[in-house]
Amino acid sequence: MSTEARKPPAQIALKIRRILGGKAGWNGVAVQFAFAAILGWIGYEIVSNTRANLENQHIAAGFGFLRNNAGFDVNQTLISYTGSDTFLRVFVVGLLNTLVVSVVGIFFSTVIGFIVALCRLSPNWLLSRVGEIYVEIIRNLPLLFQILFWYLAVLAALPNPRQSISLLGIAFISNRGLVIPSPIGGSGLVPFLAVLALGIVASLALRIHARSALFQRGQVIRIWPSVLVLLFGLPLATILVFGLPFTVELPQLKGFNFAGGSRIIPEFVALTLALSTYTAAFIAEIVRAGILSVHKGQMEAGSSLGLSRGATLRLIVVPQAMRVIVPPLTNQYLNLTKNSSLAVAIGYPDLVSVWAGTSLSQTGQAIEIIAMTMGVYLLISLLTSAIMSVYGWRVSRSLGA
């Protein structure tokens, strides 16, 4: 028999009382049940009121509306979409737009943040002051203001397409966005991508092997010739055998706008710039604090080994600082993803704009649409946290923590 089965009823009742009532005993149990009853009553009232409102407005609850035609266009789509497509496809379009601006913003904010942090820690007085001014100004201005600044004061002030700013004759910037050459896949695209992916994987494996040899045996292995062969030699050989992987379609001015190429809308550019620069200011302080948490003797030890300041930071200091940097860095990534919902202020077609905005106003399915939007942001946050937790665990394990 189990231990619980052998206990007398009095002891089981005492254990239940302690679990539910704590130090208050049976009085605490009564409070718990009363609180649960109140919560149940509130939930019942909410559900009943919601059902009554839906019936009065003749709105059918459920997700059947996802199969209806949307009836409106979206000015940026990563997949094919027309106004005759369903609301489910609108949801996918908005989700992809949110993901792409979040991923691009995370990348650029991380790069800018690390650069600004190193500038603030630089012994060069001018670089240090520039980094400090950047952080103090950018992170103390509201993000919405910065989004509107980039969109209205910078991009909207650019010339029209006929007077656009040319970048080497292949890309053009105007108040309608950035027009760049568009790649068109050829017969050799699949083998080229396969060989390139193989070269990247092999190069990463060589880098891991070289770092392991350096830290475990003190052996320096020169891998750059092999990396050049893997990343450039093999793809070049593939092009010679299978032909060009793609051709490039250049944009051309026809009438009052450009034809051909790919257009990056100004809303995306403004939102990416604002999210990247704003979040980078916070990341810079996180990175600076992480580096300062490493004892200065580590820098001195690197100098005594003949390493340059940059090599000491890259090989000794920053790997140790990452253990401190990763947790707050994760919070900034989550904040950037959620802050992308401010895109509705400038008309960028993200999830909140086209799904929780336009689609909700056309269908009236507020409960379903808001629930799906909340679920998406929750899932993105949990996935980002999981990825960063795994990375933080690997960093701690590599440092022997």
C-alpha cells in the first residue's frame, strides 16, 4: 500500500487543511473556496454577457469567418496575396510582416548595441562621448516619436521617384521607399544553395574545432584558407558546372515610378530604423555592464599574453560577459517584438494593423481575433525566451558554470 493510503483520515484532513488554508487552518480553506466561487461567478457573468452581446449584434461566434474573402489589399506581402483571398491568409500575411520586422530589428539592434557599448568603453575620449550621447538621447525619447520622426521628417522629405537618389545606378531611394535589384532564380540555384549550405556548416565545424584546440591545448589552427575554399571556391565551381544560380532584374524608371526590381516600403524602413536604434541604446548599456562585470585582471592577462585589446575582448572578456548579458538581452528582444505593434501608427501592415485592426473592423469577430493575436505574441515570446535560454545554458556550460 502507498504511504497516503496508510495515513489515518485525521492526518489526511490535517494535510488538506494545511495545503488549502495554510496557517489560517479551516478559516483559510473557507476563504479559498469563497474566492474560487467569486472567480467562477465573474467568469460566468462575462461569458453570459458576451454571448448576449453577440446575439444582439447577430454575430456568430467561432472561426468560420477565416474562410471568408477579406476584400482588401495589403501593401507589403511576403507571400502571394490579393483582395479575394481569405481572412486566414490575411492573418498569415500580417504574421510574416511582424516576424520579418522583428528579426531584422533584432539583428541590427544587436549589432548597433555592441558597437555603441564598445565605443563607450573605448579609451578614445571622442568615441566614448559619442556613445554616451547616443545612449542618453535615444533611450530617453519615446519610441512612437522616433517612429514618426523617421517616417515623417526623414523619409517623407525625400524626393519623388523621378528625382530619386541613385545608389551606384542599381538602387534608388525616394519618398516611396527603397527600390533594389530583384534576383530571379535560374537553373543552377538549387545546387548552388546546397553547396553554400554545406560550406557554411563545414566552416562552423572548423571554427568550433579551432576554438576547442585553442582553449584546450593552446594550439592555433589557421582555418581561413579552408573557409575561403568552402564558402567561395565550391560555390564558384558549382556555378561553372550548373550555370548561374540567378539573374538580377534592375529597377528602371518608367513614367512616375519604377518598374522591375523589389521595393521596400518606407513604413518598413522607418519602423526598422526606429526599433533598431531605440533598442540598441538599451542593449549597449546591457553589454557595457556585462563587460564591466568581468574583472579587469582578465584584460591585463590578455595583454600579458601578447593579445591586442580587440582580441582580448573577443576571446576572453566577451565570452565571460555573455553569462551576464543574455538574460536582460532576452528582455530587449521581447520588447522589440512587442513594440513592433506600434507600426499601426504609420500604416505598416503588421499583425496588429491588418488583423487586429482592419480584419476586426470588417468581421466584428473581436473575441476570436484578439485571442489569436494574443496567442501569437505569447508564442513568439515563449519561443524567443526558449532559444535564448538554451543559448545562455550553452554559454554557462562552456564557462564551466
